[in-house]
Amino acid sequence: MGVTYVHSPYNGWNYVSVVSINDITQQSRKIAWITFIACTIIFLIVGLIAFYGDRKMYSPIKRLFEFTKDIEVEGSDDKDESAFD
């Protein structure tokens, strides 16, 4: 058995609560599962928002990269950019 008490400053009474350890354990397990499920749902929602937001934000950059990939620069002859002649 678990025994807790609280003294009330309002009326000066002492409140005593007696609960079996099995009931406390069951309540703790329920709280743990609810917390786990809530965190998993929040994680999935944030992950989906990040995934779709990333695609939307980087699609213009990808289009620009694809556009400039096929453009040839005048005077380039596949030399190393850091080499100066």
C-alpha cells in the first residue's frame, strides 16, 4: 500500500490517501503508453511537415541547378578551377 497525506492550509485538515501499489503501477503504465503514443504522433507530424517543406523549398533550387547544368561556359576546357596559367 502507498500512503500519502496533504495538510490543507485553507481549513487545517489533513487528507490521507491509501492506494495499492498495483493501482499506482497500472496508472504509471497507462501514462507511459499515452506519452509514448503522443510523442510518436508529434514526431511523425513534424517529420512529414519537414519532408514536404523541404521539397517545396528546394524545388526552385533544383530547377535552377538542372537548368544551369547543361549550359556550356565560353572558353572552358575542363581545367581545374583553382589552376591559374
